[in-house]
Amino acid sequence: MNLEQRCQSIELLLTDVDGVLTDGGVILNNEGVESKQFHIRDGLGFRLWRQAGFKCGLITGRNSQVVRLRAQELSMDVVRQGIHDKATVAEEVLKQYGLQPEQLAYVGDDLIDLGVIRLAGLGIAVADAADEVKSAADYVTKTPGGRGAIREVIEVILKAKKVWNDIIQTF
């Protein structure tokens, strides 16, 4: 099955955070307050994804107030933090929404993401992902994590579904 065919059935986009929505860096100040940098194009990408009628969310191994705030700002449907068995959580989310694995696209960058990448109908690795993750993925982005990789993924899927041009007509 080619990339365009895999994209046709995607209804849910889930992603890791650190290394995908960010460049993987974590900044802690002297008081232990964490900050992260998110790419603004990814944010608009998620808004366009939701405007097209699809669900999105994140599954991350860490717990972060910053992530909770960003997910809330983007009206994400799924926010699961502190997760070490991401594949099990992804299966629970699929069940919650009455979806099959082939309707899931998942974007990751490191070994903890391998289970979901293998489960998903469209498993995706960012350009700077671990080699094992890139090998397991159906698609590897041209863009590194934290630099608009999610926007690239959303464009690829929405273009394959032939809805991209309709969505961008709102601008």
C-alpha cells in the first residue's frame, strides 16, 4: 500500500511531544520551572486538521504543565502524559472513538514510540528520529522535530485526501 492509500483512512492523528512537537530540548530554570518551544506552523496545522473534521492528540512519556497548556490551546481531543506503554494507550484511544488501527496516524522520534508506529495505519518518524524509528515508519518527514514536522504530516495527509485546497481557501 502506498502513502496516498494509507492516508485515505486516517481519522485520528496522535503524536509524541519531545522531539516531535519540540526539538527535544527541555529547559529548566533555577526554580525547576520547565519551558519548551513549539513551532507555530504545527499549531496552525492542528487547527486545519480539526477544521477538516479529524481528531488529534498527544501521548507523551513525560508530565508537563507546558504540554497541558499547549494541548488546551490547540483544542486537542486526546492528551495522555506520563505514558510509558504508548501502544496500549493508543489502542484504548482507538477503542474510545470506535476506530481501527488503520485509521490512526502516529508521529514519533524515539524508541518509546516504536509500538505505536508499528500499530498505526500510518506510522511516521520525524527526519531526526532514531534510526530504528525511521526504519519502522511508513513515512519519514523531511522536516526535523520541533521545526514544523507535524504541519508537513498534516499537509501530506490532507492533500492525499484531496481536502487541502478546500481548507486553505479560508485564508
